[in-house]
Amino acid sequence: MPGGAGVRRPDHPTTTRPTAVNGALPGPESPEAREALEADGPGGGGPGGGGPGAGVPERTVPGAGAPEAGGPERPVPGSGTPERTVPEAGAPEAGGPDHAVPGPTIAPPLPADGVTAEAVLAPYLQGQAADFLRSLRLHREHSAPSDAGGQGAEAAARALRRSARRISGSLHTFRTVLDPAWADHLRTELAWLSGTLAREHAYAGRLTRLLDALHQLSGATLPAARGTKPATKPGTQPATTAAARTAGAPEAQGRAVLGVGAARAGALLERQLTLARTRAHSAALQALGSSRFHAVADAVALLASEVPLAPGTTGRGAEALLEPAERAEQRLLAAVVALPADESAEPYNEAQDAAWHQARLLLRLHRYAHEVVLGAADPVLTGAGHALDLHRDAAEAAAAAAAAARTPRIAPATAYALGVLHADQRHEVEAARAVFRETWPYATAMTAP
């Protein structure tokens, strides 16, 4: 894919035109879509291995070899094999009623390279839809009262969100290739579902992170005061004394105050975040039993058998997917260029977090587009994506600590401990930004011209 001069490394093109090797390669701007993508954490389907080149397994055009998973068999004229009809429909997928399987059809003439946009995009969306329905069935099985542990239901919910995010992101990126009205509606509904299911997991992870940080801070050197730079490298505990925060008080006195306040601060955070998690759990259960969710499940069940395309898209070459994928890549590169420079970064300036969160969302959309066009996630962006996930987690944890510190009528020692915790998480934010700049593979794109 063409790009700006000096942006990519010479040995790593990010997105290239799919090559016809025995067939086709696999294939948020609304507030709800943004919330759904932001809700994902490091364990929610991060970039995996594989990439362009020899590591990508060959996939065949439906009808020319083994049928693609998640979609009906379709005959392909001129493939050297007799035309096959759709097999008898078996048991319906979980999450929707029986849907009629379309009858035998004849594929349009293939372009010269033998790869069509439909043969690349449709199998990817159908595979994600099949994963969605399987995860939904597992979630229902493990949500029974007999499953006391709840681990299976949590894993199924993560897999459900993973498939929903990939379908929603692909519908956003490749909207021009798909039926726009259908794509916009399903993308909005999947964003609502993914965001609703993610809140409970986010509150639980935030509480664990804050309690662990409080435990470490109660026996470690205190962070630097507001407006000062840490004395050590990002990612390590700054070695400053308590005098910077308490106007000359001995370090032992500050540690004693922190030890007393840490227990109370932990109890306060546990009450607030556990209540928020309980409410999120109730909202998720209510959403899964609503008619809106059943409509989403029915739409995904239909997607598993048929992908509505835009008029005139059928029979077009796979290059029709390259332009949307390139736009997603260029938006990511532009967002990285616009990130605040190191010399202007301030650990306690929460207003700068928005640009980093936006870069994280665009990186995710680029990853999904890469999966569609090349069949696997881009491995060189694994470290950068993980750093942005840590940045998001630390920023939200710091905001939770600051919100708890604003609780009326709390003891001064509790407020002090929450302030130290907020400072610690903001230093984690700064450390995550440094890691991102170190792991971002296109170093020349980090500075605006």
C-alpha cells in the first residue's frame, strides 16, 4: 500500500495487494463504537502472530477446494470441478431462529487474478459471525446456576466481545464495499453489545490494579510530587523523599500516614468499584435478555450465511479492499504523528490522554483491516498495541483514584493515600507512552514535519 515517504521501514510493507495463490485470502466513529473499542483490554484478542509472506496459510476460493468455514458452499465456474449445491441445513446456530439457506447460485466471472473482494471479505465476516454464535452458545451453557465458578461464562463473554469488535471494525473500515445501511445498523448494535458486556470486566480489572498498586506503595518509596519529573527511568518507582510532598516532614512520618490511609483507601475503592461492577453485571444480564440483543443475534446468524454487498461490488477484484485498508492505515499514522512530543508531555495533564486513546482505536481498526486483507494480524505492531492498552488501563485507574479522593467526608490519611495512588498511576501512564515510542516500528512517523 502506498504511504508517506520515510514512514515505513524498507523491509516491512504494512498492507499489500493480495496475491492469488490457489484462491482468496481470508478475509467507530459513533460514540457507541468508540466505547466498544475502548472497552477492550490486553486479554481481549490482541494482535497475534503471523503476517504477510510465507507465514500466511493458503486459503481456497469457495467451491474450488475445501469450503470456507462459516459460509455456504458456492460453485465457481471454470475452477475445474463440477458445480456443487448447498448441503442440507443442519441444526440452527445458537442465538437466532432457523434461517433459510440460499439455493445454488452461480458465481460471477472472476477477474484476471482470480480473487474477488467478496471472496476476501465474506469468509472473514462469516468466520467471525460463526465464532460469535459459538461463544454465545457457550456463554448460555456456562451461565446456568450449576456453573458456580463462572470462569467459563467469563471466557465466553470475552470471546463474544472479540468477535463483535472484529465484525464491527470491519464493517466500519469496508463500509464502501458493503451495503451501507445494513453495515451502519449492525455496527452500531454490535458496538452497543460489546461495550455493555465489557464494563463488568473493566471494573474488575481496575479494582485489582488499584489494590495491587496500593499494596506496593505502602512499602515502597513514594512517587514524585505534582509538577516534578521522576528521578528514575519511566516504568520504575521514582526515588524521591516524602519531603517533596509534605513540606519537610520526615519520610517515616509520611510512610506511617500512607500505611494508615492505604487500608481505608483500599476499602473505599473496593466499595465503589464493586458496586459499579455489580451494576454493570446486571446491565449485561438485562441486555442479553432483551429483544434488542435477540435482533442482533439474528442479524449475525444471517451474516454467517450471506454478506450483503454494495451494488456493483460483486465480481470486483480484491483491490477494492485495498483503498479502505489504506485509509485506515493513513489515519493511524496521522494520529501517531499528532501525539504530544516527549518534551511537552505532562504526567498529570489528563487532557493529553484523548489523543493516545484515539491512536489506540485507530491501531485496532488497522489491525482488523490487516487481518481481512492479509489473513493475519501485523506482528510488528504487537508491542505498540500492548503499550497503548496499558496506557488506557493506567489512565482509567488514575481517574478512579481521583474520583474516590473526591468522596465527601473522608479522612485526611485516606485522601493522602488516594493522592499517592493517583500519582503512581499517572507515572504508569507516562511509562506506557515511553514504551509505545520505543516499540513503534515506524520511527520517522513519530515527529510531525
